Amino acid sequence: MSVKIKFCGLKRPEDVRASAEVGAAYAGFNFFPKSPRYVTPEEARGLGRLAPRNMTKVALVVDADDAELDAILGVAEMDMVQLHGHETPERVSEVKARYGLPVMKALGVCAPEDVAQSDLYAGVADQLLIDAKAPKGSVLPGGYGVAFDWRLIADIDWPLPWMLAGGLTAQNVAEAVRLTGATQVDLASGIESAPGVKDAGLMAQFAVALSGH
């Protein structure tokens, strides 16, 4: 089994090049202004053009309305939209219909009832991103480098592609994949030397840690 990697929050040309060098399948660009990984649509367009053709460019947005999405997707040349806020299943369907792009819905998990929410999106989203739930009162919906209890999803067979996120590093990703059966993984802070600053060495270490899966 080959596990696909999504490196999220890419901000610099060298981040995109390092992602390509280790064979990442997805490049995530963060359009949430409060994030240290935020990029403008114009910056993302330039960065995206450095990505190989087989790398899926993902736009991460948080509770964005149509005007915000129009401004982003009209410029940034993305292949997929990642809804990382409190978007309803209806909103997922609206975004898919309006932009004609596949939509990944992020779900924060810290208890069994959070996992059950995935049923609401399984019929409308193209992919799920199963992430650690952000701490109470958090400004950001993710990117804290915190893992959840992977046993909560160990026996689930979702009817659509899904991605594991939340506190993944080169040190723990093999165990996370073993416990959950994930075939796709996503990380931002686990490959950073500082918030928003990607480290090519950490990217390479992460890819090597997954190479046996």
C-alpha cells in the first residue's frame, strides 16, 4: 500500500519544490487570513504553477462565503476545495455545484460523537479530512500539531476517500497508519521549524517514515 501525502500551508517556492521532490500527492494552500500559513490568491497561483501536473492543488478555506471563494478560485487555479470550518452538508453541495471542483470536508474529532458526524457528509463530499478537534476557544480550526485518539476511527470503513490529519510527524505516522488504515495523510506543523516555515529536511524524514507503507 502506498500512502499519499498532503503537505498543507505551503508559502514559499522552496516549499513546493521540496514537496515535489519527496513525491507529495497534494499541495495545500491556506486562505484563512488568521493563519500563519496564509497566502493570497495571487501568491498561491504563482506557487501552484511550480507544482508538478500530477500534484493536486488544494484551497483550504474556513466558512468562506461565495464572494470570498470567487476571489480565491477565480485567481488561484486550484484543483480541490478543502472546507475546514463549520460548513453544513448543504454548503458542501453548493460549493461543488458552483465551482465544479471536488470538495474535501474537514471534521474535527476528539470523541465518538464527532466521528458520527462523518455520516452527514459521506454522501456529498468527495473526500473527508479527519483531523484533531481544535482546543476550545481556538482562533484557528487546525494546525496545532495535536493528535486525537486514533482508536476512535480504527474500525471505520468510510465509503469515500479520506485523509488523516492532526499532530502527525515522522516519529508517529507509521503507527497512525497502522492503527487507522489511512491511505492518505495530511500535515502542516509537523514539517515546520517555526509556524508557517516549512523545513525540507522534515519533509524528507516524513516521506522516509512512510516509505514502508
